[in-house]
Amino acid sequence: MENEIKEMLGLILNKLDGLESRIDSLESRMESRMDRLESRMDRLESRMDRLESRQDEIYWVVKAIEHSNQVHGAEIDNLKFKVSHMEGTINAVGDVITTRKAI
């Protein structure tokens, strides 16, 4: 009977050793996977930072283009005003010439 108990205890210890080695293996695999996940997360964060930076750059380029368009619009309006003023002056000179010819 004592031998049977020793044999059973030996089997139980063997099973426990097997379970312990399987748990160690699982822990090792989980640590490896966690390390890979952390590495991927770091790369994703880096990519997000670069994307945010590019988005900021694009925003400022668009703002500069908008400002440039406003400036060009104002310059065109100024030129239209000057052309209209010159047209009025030329018409007035033409009217003076026409009235002098009539005299």
C-alpha cells in the first residue's frame, strides 16, 4: 500500500512538473507576444505623430494659399478700380476734345 501511495505521489509530482513547465512555456510565449504588441504600438504611435505633423503642415499650407488668394483678389479689385478711374478720365478728355472740335 505504501508503495502504491509513493507511486501515486510520484505520478502527481510528475504531472505537477509537467504543468509547471507548460505554465512556464505559456508565460514565455505571452511575454514574447506582449513584447511584439508593445513594439507594434510604439511604431503605430510614431506613425500617428508623423501623420499629425503632416496634417499640421497641410493646414498651414492651406491657410497660406487662402491668404494668397485674398491678397490677389484685393490686388485685382484695386486694378479694376484704377482701370475704371482711367476710363473715366479718358472719357472726360474725349468729351473735352469733342466739344472743342464742335466750337
